[in-house]
Amino acid sequence: MRKASILFVSVLFFIFLTGCQSEGITKKKEKEPLPNHSVFNLDEESIKELDNGSLKGTPLKVAKDVVMSDIEEAWGTPHEHHDYEDIQTYSYIIDNQRFVINEDEMKDIYSVHVELDYTKEQILELMGEPTQAGNIFLYEKEHHVIQFEKFGDKWRLIIRVK
């Protein structure tokens, strides 16, 4: 009888641990970004969206009608958050691609950054001649600026409000 009790308690303990472990994995997955969001790539459709101030396949846009809670609803809690008093910076890493959102004290998203694996030549071929050239390529639109700049061994695309 004693062996049966020890076996019963051991089985219950094992079930309890397995349940706790499964619950922990579920909670961890809830914090990760949703896998069905595509990584941003430069293509014809993406360039049209850039002209509107948004990154195709993402919830990111420089517009007054998009706020950080909209992005968190789509992608979950940011991987990083930096508080610079009147400026908040949030970053997400999705499929090894970093997205950075800058929000001002009025809760307006004023710039969005994404790291790209493109060469200078590929960017110029896809985007055309920039409004301003140099080490930073600027493409000025009516309400925002599309900017490409070298960042380490990658290029960073920045969409910012004028």
C-alpha cells in the first residue's frame, strides 16, 4: 500500500510539473511577435507604401492615426523600450530584422526604422535617384521623408515626419 501511495504522489507531481512547464511555454509564446507578419522587403508594392509613410506587411506607419498601442496589438510587447523623457523608443526583432519606432511626448510616432540587407546599388536601382544624395539618401514626400543610411554592415531605412 505504501508503494502505491508513493507511486500515486509521484505521478501527480509529474503531471503538476508537466502542466506548469506547458503553461510557461504558452505564456512565453504569447509574448513573442506573431509569426504571420512578413518581414519588410523593398519591392514595387513596398515602395508605393513607403510613399504613403508605411512599411508594407507591418503595422508601422508615420501618421497621427497610428499609435503605439496599435503596434503592440499586432506585435505584442516590444523587445526593447528606452525612455528618453520626452521621446520613447521601442524596438522589435522579427525574423532577424530589427524595427525601431520613435514616439514623441504627444504619443505621435514620428519615425520608423528598419534594418535592410541591401547594397547601395540595389537601393538606388529600386528607389531611383534621391532628392538628396551623399552618405544618406533622402526621398522627400509631401508629409514625410524616406531616408536610407549606412548602419554598420547593413542599411537602415527610416521613414520620418517632415
